[in-house]
Amino acid sequence: MKRVSIGLIGTKLDSAWGTSRWDSWRPTISLFQHEDLLIDRFELLAGVEFKSLAESVAADIRLVSPETEVRLHFVDLGSDPWDLAAVYGGLHEWSRAYAFEPEREEYLVHITTGTHIAQISLFLLVEAGYLPGKLIQTSPPRQREGTRRKEAGRYSLIDLDLSKYDGLSTRFVREQAETVDFLKSGIATRNAEFNRLIDRIEQVALRSKAPLLLTGPTGAGKSHLAGRIFELRRQRGNLGGSLVEVNCATLTGDTAASALFGHERGSFTGAQKDRSGLLREADGGLLFLDEIGELGLDEQAMLLRALEDKTFLPVGADRPVKSDFQLIAGTNRDLRDAVVRGHFREDLLARIQLWTFALPALAQRREDLAPNLDYELERFSKSQGKKASFNKEARQAFLKFAEAADTPWLGNFRDLNAAVVRMGTLAPRGRIRVEEVEEEIDRLRESWRRPGAANGVESSDLGSLLDERKIDPFDRVQLAHVVAVCRRSKTLSDAGRELFSVSRAKRTITNDADRLKKYLAKFGLEFGRL
């Protein structure tokens, strides 16, 4: 492969005239004075005002390295060498127009010459891939007393593919693990799908300012995760403002627009003073709109403009105000279905669903119940200022119930948190016994019972699924449970694994999905319909 170097003229360091110019160390010339660094072609970039110097340096390169082809390029870098926008813009335009051939040529970008702004711009262009090569840095020889600086000095290559540096790679892997652990609040979760989800959220949260959409059932942890994302971004310096949270289900009627976008005094009855609104409070920070599907269509239109233009009109105002915030939206609804029914704007959905993450229900993460139980115990202990814990038998009894396939956890983590709070409060001296566990299990089961329902599925709803087909009461109870499991499961296989968790362990060949599919077919049902 041919070796090609790209560099800027050094308007100060490369500038020398007459025979004495060979007594000075000149960074661009030194690049061609190393026997172990042969360069086939050099692309020398300069402003048009330095044409004479560039031609002189090109001539000296040909003297030092006759085998090197030197090409001059006069680039418009603006009038101020410290103007990042102008310098980067000029170099970016040049790199976009240059015909790179990385399959045939190796590129070395020289970053010793030019202002710090120019060097930073070259670094950024290499890091972004616009200049597809490595960085090369030259440095002067160590000055020895009584000698002139005729030596070539030193050079070093900098490859921005950090995966090649074992020490750095190990450090970044460790930092990523720490970040993921932070997002999970230090909980050693075991569910592989959830862990992959958090890994992806970690990448997006630190690299993108685009809106995030968190979906999942009520109590799955959307609000908690949004708070952790905010803290992570603030720690890394990506946010200077505050976290503003609002449940859109609480914004109703005429007060919704005022709460979000603010209003001017006298704009409506009762508006006795100006109100800034939540969007302005979130300027420079993060706005978490939970249950965004509950927003009215007018508020959705105003929010879309605020996201796209960073401006919006407060109620009663005739001039827009600005707010630059990052958005995380949460919902337990299928917003695509809401679009079809005319309850949610399709253009707003397109804007907020660039990054969509579906948080699973607690019942889909039964292997994570034990570490989450420990986390809730720790939270309770900190809030109460005293230690709370299970004795061995009580912990085993609670986890046996909690991890059972037929425990629905309808309220998800809110149910788990409430259970720990109640048991910890009632436990003598903070030691939770079997008695507290048994009492709490009865309390949870009662809270999940719905009048006229079996396992959370209304009888009338089941009747509509069956088209009022008559089935035995025995079959109705069983089918109601199967339907409830299907509805909280993402796939047919997930539902099958939960329903047949005991019997599948006794079989050498398992096909839970097919077994469930055949069961549903007996009643004329399909998983997709549920």
C-alpha cells in the first residue's frame, strides 16, 4: 500500500529562509527525514495567503525526500485561525471532496503544525472518519548544549482505534460496567434480556440527545430509570439543568397547556400572575413526561414544535419563548394503536420513538426478584434509619411465593416495594418472620383480586374473546389464567415457559410455544389476538 501523509503548513515553525533554514527544526520537513518512515505522497494544506511559504516548504521536501510526490492544496480556513467553526468547516469541506482510497493507500494525518484549533479540527475529522487514517505527531530533537538542531527529531503514530490498546480497552469496559450498574441502581439483575436492554440504554443515553421513549406496564420502573439516566448525564457533564417530571394523566382540561407551556397574566380566568411552565423549568435539563399518551391533541402539537424548534408559545402570549431540553417520554399504552384511533399524533410519535425501549413486567423477570428484594430492603432501611431483614425461613417463603409462575405481580415493582414496606414496618425489631410473610401474601392476593374476574381477566372480557361460546366453569378459570399470562408476555414462547415451568423440567424435549398454541386453538384463540 502507498503511504500518504496530510498536513497543514506551519506558518511559524515551518517558516525559515536562506541556507540557515536547515539549522532549525521544521516539523513538516522533519516528517521526511526519518529513514524508517517513507512517504509516497504528501498533501500539503495551506491558506492562499501562505502560497510562497508553502511552495518553499514543498521544494525542500523534494530535496530531502525526492521519492515523495508533494501536492499543494489552498484551503479557505477563514480570517481568524482561532475560529473553530471556520477552520473545521474548511478542513471538513476539503476532506469531503478528496478521493480517498483506503483499500490501496494508508493515510497519516500530521497534527504538529497549525493553531490548537487546527490540530483539534484534524483530530475530530480523523475521529469521525472523514480523514480515514492515523494521526502522526512530530517533535523536535532534545537540545544538546553546543549543537544546532539539524536532527530530524522524533515522531509517533496515534491510532484512534482504542480497541487496540489493551489498557484503555480494559478501562473502558470497566467504566461501561460501572455505568450499567449505576443505571440498574447497583442491582445484580440476572434476566439476560433486561441486561441487554440496559446495555443499549447506556450507549444511547451517553451518545444521543434525541428523545427516548420508555414503554412498559405501570410500575415497571420507567420513572426510576428516567431519573437514573438524568443523574448519569449530569455526572458526565451533558446536562446543566434540572430534572422535571410530570405525569401527563394529571394534566387535564384547560390547565394542561398552562402547566406545560406556561401562561401570561390575564390570559384566562384565574391567571392572576405569569407562570413559566414545566418546559421552561427544564431548559438545559431533562423533561420526563410519564404517560405521554394521556396528553391532549393540542398539547401534543405544541410539544412537537417545542421539540423541533426549541420554541413554543405560552398560553396568551404573542411571542415564542425558548427552551432547550432533553426529553424522555413514558407510556403504558400502545401509541401506535392510539394513532390509529386518532388519540395520538403520528408526527409526534415519529419524533419521540427514535429510541424506544420496552421495560418488561416484573412477572417476566422472576429471576430478578431476589436481588430486587434485597434492593427494596436496603431502601426501606435507609428511609427508616434502621435495619430490616428476613430470617432464613421467611426469605425462602416469600421468594417461593414471589417467583411462582402463578403470582401475577399486577402492580410490578410498586407491589414489591409496598410489600417490603409493610413487612418491614410490622416486623418486630426489623426482623421479618414467616408470620409477616404469610400475612403479606394474603394481603397481596386480595389486592390482585378483581370482582367478577379470574386472575385479572374480567369474565365479560373472556366472554367477548370466546364470542359468548359456552364453556365449563372449570375451563373458564383455567383459560382466564392462560389469557392473563399471554397478555403480559412478549412472545408465545415466554408465555409457554411461564405456564409450563414445572412440567417442562420433566421433559427431554420442550416445545412450550406449540403446546400453548394448541391449547388456545381449542377455544378458537390465537396469541396475537390476545
